[in-house]
Amino acid sequence: MNPSALRSRSVEAMGTVFVFTWRPPDLPAEGSLEEALVPAAAWLAHVDQVFSTWSPESPMSRVRRGELAESAHPEIAAVLGR
């Protein structure tokens, strides 16, 4: 495979950079790829918002300080339950 045929987009979340890399034939059109990355980037932003230990107002930070019960946030309860 020709490395120059690869394309990529970066999304910053959780204090790091996520890189999505693909070959153009993987999706029918460039616009389709951008549309496909929208929910992925939104999910990463949501996870960052909920589980951030750097943001003092995130639900996870509030759980760590004892201001919010683990069971009060279903996503945190599910992750910690695993």
C-alpha cells in the first residue's frame, strides 16, 4: 500500500491526541469521513467531560471529593463496577 494514500484527522481529548487514519477507499467520499468522525469526536469529548480528573467540576472529580456518590452517575457506576 502506498503510504501517501493514507489520510488522517486528529481529535484532542483527555489530555492527548487521538488520530483517525484511513485509506480513501474505506469510505466513498471525503465528506462521509468527516461525517463519520463527528460522533466519534463527540463521544471522546463526552467521556472527557464525565471522567476528567483534571476538571474540578467533572462528575468523576466530584466523586473523588465525596461530593457525588458513584451510584449517582450511571456511567461512572458502570465503569467502576467493572
